[in-house]
Amino acid sequence: MAEKIRCAHILVEKMSTAQEVLDKLNKGESFSKLAAEYSQDGTRKQGGDLGYFGRGVMVKEFEKAAFDLQKGQVSGLVKTQFGYHIIKRLE
């Protein structure tokens, strides 16, 4: 069976907003709370939770960053055609 991981993300349009969110995360603020407040996609209601996914499902920049994370780790800023993501690997 192919490897699947579970991640959450926060998606914003502007790099400045993404950096602001990352700074708040680094100060210990809750990822799911910040996702609900800032994220610009439908996952915001679930605290950014994307559920489980395997390789080949997400855009390649996102996928590479997500699969490089360890459980519980949060990425830096990841730019895709959708905007700027901050990704947290849940499982």
C-alpha cells in the first residue's frame, strides 16, 4: 500500500500574511486556531485538516514539503499556484 500522511495547512494569499501567521505559530499559538482565523480555503472549519493523502494528489511543491516533515513538525512558507501554505504534519 502506498504511503499516506495526514496534514493540516493554513493557506493565505500574501507572503506578508503568511509570515505573520508563521511568527504567531513560532510563539506557540494554536495551529488549528490560526487556520480557522486566517486560512482561505474550505479546511478552515476543520482547523486546516486535509485528512490523509498519498503521493500524486497535491500540487508538487506542497507534496514535497508535506512528505519531508516529521509528525508534529510545521513547515516554513510553501509557495504554490494557490498562494502561501504553512503545513503541519499530523500523522
